[in-house]
Amino acid sequence: MFLFDTAKGRFETDGVVQQIPGYKKEVFPRIADGLGYNAPNITSSHPLSDKYFLTACWPNKGKPQGIYLMDAFDNGLELCSIEGRVLLEPTPWKKRTRPPVIPDKADRTVTTGTVILNNIYFGKGTEGVPKGTIKALRVYSYNFAMRRMGGQPDRIGLDGPWDVRVILGTVPVEDDGSANFTVPAMTPVAIQPLDDEGKAVQLMRSWFTCRGGEVLSCVGCHEDANTTPTLQWSKAAAREPSKIKPWYGPTRGFSFNREVQPVLDEYCVGCHNEKTNQKDSSGRKIANLTLCPDVRAETKLDLLDQLDNPVLHKDKLVETKGGSYGGSHFPPAYLELFRFARSATLESDLHVLTTYDYHADQTKLVQMLKKGHHGVRLDKEGWDRIVTWIDLNTPAHGSWKEITNPQFAQDYGSKRAELMAMYGGISFDPETAVVLPTEGEEGTTTVSAIVPKIEPIIPGKVSRGASIRGKFPAKADEKSLAEATDPESGKLRELTFDLSAEMATLEEKYAKIIDPRKRPRVTPETLKMTFVRIPAGSYVTGNVDGAEDEIIERQVAVDKPFWIATQETTNELFNLFDPTHDSRLESNERLHFGDGIVRGFPLNGPQQPVVRISQQEALAFCKWLSEKTDKKCTLPTEPQWEWAALFGKCDERGYAGKDFSKLANLADKSYHFKHANTGEMPLWRPAVFNSEDGARVSTNVATYAPNEAGVYDLIGNVAEWTTTIWQPPKGASAPPQVVAKGGGWRDRPKTATPFSKMPARGEIKFVDVGFRVIIED
């Protein structure tokens, strides 16, 4: 039992006054299953004052369960217990004023409710998102598991949602951040704020329900519970509520086969089919993305091995003679795409997510398609279907009858539909609403539950010219090289900033921070930034064997020498500029049963590279550093970054096919196997197996060998922001984006070469993108 003072806050233990028992003991926040299983077990309580309480309590195995008088000093007195009976809800009787009767605001004759959102930009959930970014809200519902279904055995997705996602549609958001819309009554509803590409800026991991005729409102997005609405004239509140715009047809559960497979059929199966003999860079036959029967996905096994040697779900059911209610079974195409998506896992970090944390652009699948994948150009609907699948946490199944054993009785669904209609007036049954929309003469109609046959588009052949790299070898300007080189050591000259004096200002900065949990992660010994002098020169950029946005080779001149930091900017250095920043952790694919099980892998160590910062924040750090050092500090351009990277043994193919264990932190054996949670998940992360660098996520900077210029981690660890605008491949369109370079711990060597480009919107905070500072003369 806990005593709270909500005026002190509502986040975790902020408002805790005392635990009972626990007199004069500090209470620490703890997230674990089984928090209430230790004696004494207090199931209900009624306060008599701020010191005394009536409780229904079982003190321990030696004493009976009953009604007890307890106090704030850890004393307990048994008042009543009855052998063989459980006593609950103790309530003192006394004469008191009858409370007023509040009229029922619901109208049982109405089948919708109304939601008014004051300002989507107010609150922790959208912190730092500029007004005007969010254009719409995706509205969806849940089809919760029925009796004897659900949980891990009956998975909606491989490492995705617990319950079926039901797409309702979208509603508009005004430019002031307000929204006003109707929702179906007596229905669990969740929302996601969408940017101009229809991608979720933030995820909502809870839900609300409106009764018929009821009006619900919220202040902002994950705003503090003790706050009130900002003073603004809400545009949305001054108009009629918006109706939900349907999402490509009627309301239905989101099924991969129904919603995503048609996109694969149109754009992908022309190459990715059962007949192709093409192989990928690892020597494996490229993925077959045609519609195939579900296969089992067993834990403790490698997912690729299971895909190459599949066990059909229907055959497994025959073996078990119907003993399984569901099981982890998925379409093979789903499993192939899941490998390149980044979802919020079954039990990810329970705190409010960083803005953009699971934005679709964080996935390797979307990055690959943006860069141009063998001439594939998705249309708007194709993109929307892929993005929605990612935003909904990569579900595979859209109804429970898709999951359960056909031999298992299906009467639960029909009974629930009957009760929903009887008590909620809801005629929609998510277990039967699985038909596909087709275009008829009078608009969208529903005629078939079968995925229609689609003629695949064969993408045009991507023209790749001959390499010119041999004609124009990389060359440093001799005069500039001589000036950049120390005559005694022969090494490039160095420059060091000692920022340890900034430690003295941290306490002043922290005094302005409301959140007392934030503490500096800095030590004076490591608050130094070392730079090496890079001479002017010329080289050939691009790679005719690379992705579409990289294949044009051309000679580039770096006209002026510059200084580049030998290490990526660390968390502790960035904390000198912004003490509130936290790079947090990368989610772990496991369930959080019991204490001592980490919810993820830390990315916020003092010497790890700072991540989850936008390009704008990186530039702001450079501006701050310029003011501190009286030097012109900034981010590198793409040519400056590439020229520094070429002072090593990494050619245009990077470390592809090579053992990079001591040279770079990339996706290898360690990424694939290290800390793999095989109790819950198959081994699925894309990686190469010719190296083992020892890292699951980012490591401390300078862990691996530097290049010949003395610069660490240009390839791998985390990708790095530049100031260069990204140019999409011919025929593709995208909003303004910038180039991030070098790849990170999630990248295989073929996507982390000196000439690889990661297109990224500058406002997005990526889990594996940091930055490196340069100094210009």
C-alpha cells in the first residue's frame, strides 16, 4: 500500500509519500511483474485519516486474511477474520452528506461519441515537434483476445502487438494542433499523430472509450496530468466534429495478407518469387514474397533457417491433433519484411517514447525503398499500406479466427458480437469484417475476402555506367598535405579542446531543470575533443554497384583543408550543452517478468555516441561550441566526410566480405546472437557472419581501430549527420531530406560504405544517428 500526494507529481514515484509497511524508507521506481506478491498482501483499503487505514489484508502465511487496522508507522491490528472466508472492501459507517447525483451524459440511442483535442503539440509526447508538422490523426481500435486465446502462444505479430489492430481511418488536425472528431461509441480507440507523409510521429500505447453522445477531451499529447489546457482559441472546437475518413474501404482488422501482400504482388514478386535463382550478398537466395501458406516461427532457432526450410502451420496442426489453439505462425513474406522493420516489441520501454522513436523512416525497409530498390517506385497507396503496417507495430493477423486452430470452436466471436450489439448497440464484428475493398461504379464496395490477382510490375532496369574511379585516384593536395602534417611524427596535426571547465556551469543549468531525476553524466578527465587536420584534395564519389542514389560516380574536389573530430560526439559532451538530453536505450525483444531483467540495451553511457538528436540539435551544439572556442564549428558536408573516410583502408565496398571485428561496429554475429532472447523470439536481425565485433548496440567511441588519419568510427557504431541535401533517385519523390553517413550498429557492411547515403529528415531523432564536429578555417 502507498500514500500519494498528487501535488508532488504523478510520474512513477514522484508523488509517493510513503509505502506501508516501509516507515522512513525511500521508495524507488521499479517496473516488474509481481510487485504486489510479497507479504503483506493488501487488496483494498479505506483511509480513516492520513495516518490510519482500514484494510483487507493477509499479513503473511502465519496469520489469517481479514480486516485490519493499519497505520503509517507499520503497525497492524486484526479486527476481524472468519475461517474459510475472504473479507474485502472494509468501509466505515457514519452519517454523512449524501453526494449529489450527476446526470448521465450518455445517450443510448446514439452510436457515436465526440473527441476534442486542444493542442497536439502540448506535452511530452510531441516535445520539440514544430507546429504544422502534424497533419492528421490515424484512428484505430482493438479486437481484444477472447477466452483461451491470446498472449505469446497466439501471436498477432512476430514481436508486435498483443491484440488485433482494427483500422478506422483518419481525421484532420488544424494548424494550431487542435482536432475535433467523432468516434464509434463503446469501442476502444487509439490515435497516432501523422506527418505530411502519413507516418506516425508518436505512438499511443493506451486507449480510451466514448459512450454514446459523450464528449471526451484531452489537453495535448502525453501532457503532465497536473497541467491544464493552454490558453488558445481552438480552431477545431469552433466547427462541427470531423467524421473519420475510411482507410481504403470498410473498417476491418489489419491483416498483412489483405493489406500489404497486394503491394508486394504489384511491385515486388516480379523479382521476388519462387522461380528466381538470384542470390543476395550473403549467398542466400533472395526472398520469395509471393502469397504462401503460413509457416511456424519457433523460438531458439534462426529465422532464416526456418524460412529456407519451412514447417507449414497446417502440417503442425495435424501433428498436434488440434491441441494448439493458435501458435506462432505467419506468412513467409511477412517474416521476410519483418526482418527489415523496426517495431516497438512485445514489451518495450514503458516510459513515454522519444518523438519519432518508431517513425517508419527508422526502418531499414523504408530507407531501402526511398533510396531506390532496383527501380521500384511505390505509388501513394502502396507507401501508405507499408507505412501503416509499420506504425501499427507490424501485425500479421487481422482477426482471431486467422490465428486459432481451425479445429478449435469459434463460438466465442459470435457470442461476443451478440453481446456487443445487445449492450453497446455495436453492429460491427471484427471477426467477420475481413473483406477487401474493390472499386465499383458507385465507389468503394466490398465483394471478396480473397486477395485479388494482381499483375506484377516489372521495374525498369537501372542503368549503371562503368566506374571512373581507376582514372581519377584519390589525391591530397601536396602543399595542403604538407601544411596539415606534423614534420616530426609524419602524422596529421592535432587540435584539442578541453571543456572540463564547463563542469562548473552544470549545477547552474540543473537548477533550472524541473525534473530532479536528470543528473550529469560527465567526468572532467574525458571532456576533451581532439581534431585532426584534413588537407584539401580530390576523389571520386559514388559507387556504380551501390544503391540507386549512389550509382553516379563523379570527381569531387575538397578545395579547403579542415579539422575533423577524431571521435563521434559523446553523451557526456552533449550533456554539457543540453543536460536534459537522454539517449535512453534500445528495446529488447523479451518479456519483463521479474526484477533484474533489463528493458533494453543502454545507449546513454557517458562515452557512447549521443543519439536520438535531430540534425537541428546537432547544429545547435556546433553553434554552442563555436561560442565556447571562438572557432567555426559545424557539421561536415558529405564530400568532407567522405574525404576524411578515404584516409583509411576502406574502399568503395567498405568492409563487405571482410573481417571487420577490430575495425568497426556493424551488424555481425554479435548483433545477431549477443543477448538474443530466444525464449520469446527467433533470431531474426539481418547481419553478416564473417565478423564478431562484440557489440549488440553502440559502443564507447574509439573502441575500434582508427583509420590512417587517426579518425575513429567513421564506418559503423552510429551514422552521422551532414549538411548535404539528399537527392532522390530519378523518378522518385520525397520531402526535403539530408544525408547521414557511415552507417551504424544496425547496418550490414554493404549499406555502410564510404559512399553509402542514409536519407533522413533533419527533424527526426534516430536511434542510430549521431554526429561528428568539424572546424572550418
